[in-house]
Amino acid sequence: MTRNTAFLLLALLVATACVHRSKPSRLADIYNSDSLLTLYRQVQMHPELADSFLHYLNQFRNQGNAPYYKLVWTEANIYDQQGKYNLATRAYTSALQDDSVKQNPRLAVNLCNCIIKSFWTMHKLDSVMKYTGVLLKTIDDNRFPQTAKFDAYFYIAKVYESYGDTLQSKEMLDEAQRLAVELLDRRRKEGHYIARALYQLIDLCNLRLDCAWERNRYSEANGLADQFQGYMEELDTLVMTPNRPDGIPEAILRQQYSILCMKRALIYRALGCKEEEKEWAGRLKQLADSPDNAEHLATYLLASGQYASALPVLTDILAQSRRNNDSINPTSAHISQMLAQAYAGIADWRQAYTVQEEYTRMVDTLLQRRQKSELLEMAEINHTYEQRRKIQEQENVIGHQRTTILVLALMAITVCSVAYISICYSRSMKKRNRIMAQQIKQMQKLQKAITDRLAAVDGERKEAPLSVDEVKGKNRRTTFNELERLMKEELIFQNPKLKVADVAKQLGVSLKELNSIINEILQMNYINYLMHVRMDYAMQLLEQPDNLKLEYISQQAGFGTLRHFYRSFQDKYGMTPTAYRHAVLNNTDLQEGEGVLKDLLA
């Protein structure tokens, strides 16, 4: 039985382990801490690989061998790169709700910044304000440096500027300026990430400069341009190299410098500084080696009324833009609008009308594409949500089944353990009862042998003159023998209501004298003596193979009720009457006690 129980327990444990063993993933050897970043960088360099990479992300998510927030965050970055801003913002917010992000507030801050930028791109100003509030609360609750609030104040200022609230916008810009300067000072002391802090200040200067230019505050704009130029000169020494990975890429540096030249030239033109305007315009023409920088040059030429000079620049930009797979894009539309303005400037109204019509068609096409793209994104969002909901439901069902199996296995193990313990306990109790019964039988036989030997010794004594005390003692012994006869031959103890006074009356002695005799000979009182006699008789009945009923034995032994008999027997011998009967009738070792007694009494 023990071997079978142990085998059953082992089988249950193995079954439980098999149920909860996770299946090995075929992607387990693909994913590691660097694989996600490496794949994402490949997508940045080769945008056509985006769909394949998203497929890998879904596999990683289904296999569960990568942090959820990292997968969703990377997925959102790819959607943002593809211009699918609805999908991007949904993925960003999903990552923000992950438990790992909630436990790491720094991740929450970075995610809020990504969400704010995506909503700003879609021009959803209410959502921008909502998540800037979340960002500021996260920073305050976790006591992060105040400089982390720069992005929040920066975008709040842009929102206020869009609403036309110039006062609130100026306050936010001033606060953002203070935080950006504080961050730059700290980066300079630390000696790293200086370029990133400078780039934040340059973005801020651009926004403030545009605000001043729109309000025709040219002197203020000129001062901001001086700050812009100072930051650019310092940034020029922090170009990214293999030895300086935290620097600024040279292409971005040239693009920002082109913006500075364009705005400097326009400001000097507004201020009437011809020489300075000519100088910065010359610098701008030297930088017009890329479509973005050439667009800055065209913007300056149009603003300064040089329409004829702007035409070849805009034509080249438009031709380069149309060489792409899709000739209708936001850049082409914007350049077409500028080209129509240039033709109108030289009074070529027919060509201006043609280009304007083309610009209008492009805008309508782009609007339709945008609406269709948003519908497709929403459909994809709903489809993805439905798929994830079904997967979640399946996982919940599987988890519930596994939990049920685990609970059943634990219950089976518990039942088997309890059964095994019960069997062991039962065996130990049976062994103990057999030993106890053997000791009781040996003690009874020993007492009987001693009593018989003493009676034989008394009979062998010769008659001799007795003293008064000896006569008195002999009379007391005779009284006790008569008591024994009444108990063992007439069985007066079978009366449950037998009282010591009734026994004393039958013996012709007083109650006090009877108690004294019993105490002198047996060293016990009458109550214990009566209990001893009844127990001996009950044990004789229990030892008979007739299997008498316990109710009958309790009545014959004078206990009156079975409950009283059970309790008395348990208190005296530490076992139940049934256990004693079973131990006596099934124990062959009890016969050994007779040989031991013969040796003791020989």
C-alpha cells in the first residue's frame, strides 16, 4: 500500500509539472536584449522592412519571450515612422498602461513625450493638453528634476499659440527657456549629452523666433536669432563621431544652420540691413545642397520678392520629390503652392493657374488618402483589439483549466497524504494496543499468581497461638476474602447502583471499617476497587471469541451505559474496548506471558 501511494504521488507531481511546463519557443534563441534595437535600426535605414519587422513583433508578443511594453513601444515607433499616427498613439498608450511601465516612472515620462508628439502631429490639441498634464503629474509625484518638464511646457506653449493665447504661450515659453538653460548647465558640468540639451534650446529659439516674426517684433526676433547663432556655434563643436556617440549628426546640423541663415536674412531684410542680408543669403545659397535646405532658400527668395530666382530652385525640388515612388506627397504639394506663388510673382498667370490647379488636386488627393488611411487604421485597431481580446479570452480559459488541474492535483496529493498518514497512524496504534493488551494480560496473570501463592502459603502455616493483633488481622483478611467472593462469585458488582453501604451491610462491618480493609490490603479506596473488579470482568468478556455486543458487556460489568463503559475503559487503559478486543484476539504473542510468569514465580 505504501509503495502504491508513493507511486501515485510521484505520478501526480509529474502530471502537474507537465501541465505547467511552457512550450519551448522557436524564437527564444532569436530574441535578446539587443535584437529588438538592431531590427528597429534596420527598419529606420530600410523603411520597406517595416511590415516584416511588425510580423516579428507579433511573433515575439505571442510567444511571450519579450517585455510587452518594449514590443508595443517599438511597434508604435514604426507606426509613427510610417505616418500611421492613430496606430502609433494607441500603441504608445497601451505601453503606458503596462505594469512594468507603472513600476518604472522614467519609462512613463518617455512614453508621455512620445504620445504628446504624435498627438501634436495629428493636431489633436485636447489630447496634447491631457497627456502634458499626465507628464507633469508623473514628474511631480516621483520628484524628478524639474528640467524633465521642458517638453510639457514646450508643447503647452505651442497649444496656447495655436489658440491665440499669446500671454499664456509666453509664460510657458519663458518657463521652458529657464528649464532648458538649467539642463544645459547641468549637462556641461556632467560632460555628456550636451548636444541634446543644446538642440532643445534651438527648438525653443525657433518657436519663439517664429512668434516674434509673426507679430512683426523684428528687434526681438533679431535678439533671439543671436541666441540661436550662439547655440549653433557651440553645437558645431559637438558633431557626432565614433568617439562622440552623443553628438549631433552633421546632416541635422546643416539643416538647422540653413534655417538660421534663412531667418537671419529675412530679419535683416525687415530691419533694412542690406549688407548683413546679403551675407546671410550667400551662406544660405552655399547650404542649398539638399531638398530641405533648398526649400529654405526658396522660402527666402519668395519672401524677398526674388521670384525669378526662386523658380529654378523650386522646379529642381519638385522634380526630386516626384522621383519618389509616389509623386503626390505633402512635400510636392507644398512646393507646388510655392511654385504657383513664384509664377504669379513674375505675372505668368497661366502657368500660375496650372500649378495652382495641380496643387489643389494634390491637396484633395492627400486629404482623401488621409481619411482612407485613418479609416484603415481604425479598422486595423479594431481588428487588432478583437484578436487580442480573443487571445486574452483563450489565455484566461487555459489559465483557468491549468488552475483547476493544479487544484485537483493538490487535492489528490493532500488526500493521498492524509490517507498514508492515517494508515501509518492506524498501524502504530494497533501495534501499541497489542503491546498494551499484552502488558495488561501479563499484569492480570501476575496478580492472580501472586494471590494464589499467598493463599497457599497461608494454608501451609501451622496452627500456633495468635496474638490479639494477629487475630484482628486475620479477621480483616477473612472479611476481605468474603468481599472477593461476593464480587467474583455472586457478581454483586453487576448492579450499577451498588453502594458501599450495601456491601458493608452484607459483610456485617461498618462503612469505615470496610474502607479501611480495602485501603490496607489493596492500597485503594472502594470506588477504585469496584472499578477494578468491573474492568476485569469486562475484559474477560471482551477476550471471549463469541464477539459479544459492547452494550451487553457494559450491562454485565455493571457500568449501566455504554458511554460510561467506553469513557472509563479509555481513561484506564488508553484504548477503546473494541481496540482491546481486536488486539487480544489477533495477537499470538500473548501466550508468551505465561512462560514469563512461570519463570518469575518458580
